[in-house]
Amino acid sequence: PDKPCWRTNWAFTWHPSLKPHPERYPHRNAFAAGSKDRNSAEYMMRKMEENGVGNSIWLKVEYQTFRKLERHPDCVLFSIRTFVDPLTTLETMPAAAKYLAANISAVEKVDFRKYLGLDDDVVRERIKLHLESLT
């Protein structure tokens, strides 16, 4: 289309840095670097036990835009603005916590749940229960 388009994207991370970090996505690694756990789900559960769910996870939200270039109509400009906030931020936003919990329920059987950091059933339920407790 000739009009600019936008979309949002979200995922959970386990480290606040936008730069590559071994703890950022432990669910995508064989095991978290520096962790004694060979199972990333065990690492994530231990981290939530030690620090609390809200202090262990960051919500990464991307605002993405697409715009066809006027002088080069076969080309598209794609931009991303990324926000990373601790899950504790949602303590003051119960409606957002409710919608995020509903999104988590909606992706329980979807293939890309690993991308979101929600492929382990126990970890996913723990995060969802935490979000529901904020509503």
C-alpha cells in the first residue's frame, strides 16, 4: 500500500540489554551460559524463585513501521523502535497485565511460542499467574 503501515511485536527476555547477552534468551540456548542447570526451564524457574517473577523477566515490545519509498517504489523502509521494561512495570497497569495474560493463553499451542519465551508449560503458567495476580 501507499500508506505507511505499522505493527507491534512482543517477547519476554531474561536480561534487560538490547545487545546480545547469554542470559537474554535462555529458552533459545541449550542452557543458560554460566548456569549450572542444563535445562533452561530450570534456570528460569530458579531465577523466578530467587528474584520473583516481576524482577526476573523483561517485556520487550517492538513498534515496527513499513513505508514504501517515494523515489524507489520497489523499496520499503522498515523501522523498529524497541522498548524493554521489567515485568514489574505492569504492576501499575492492570489492564495491560490482563491483556498480556490473555495473549499468553492464546499462544499456548502456537509454534512460535518458543520465540516468545513461552515454550515451557511450567514457566508459561508461572508468568501467566503472576500477570493475572496484577489484575
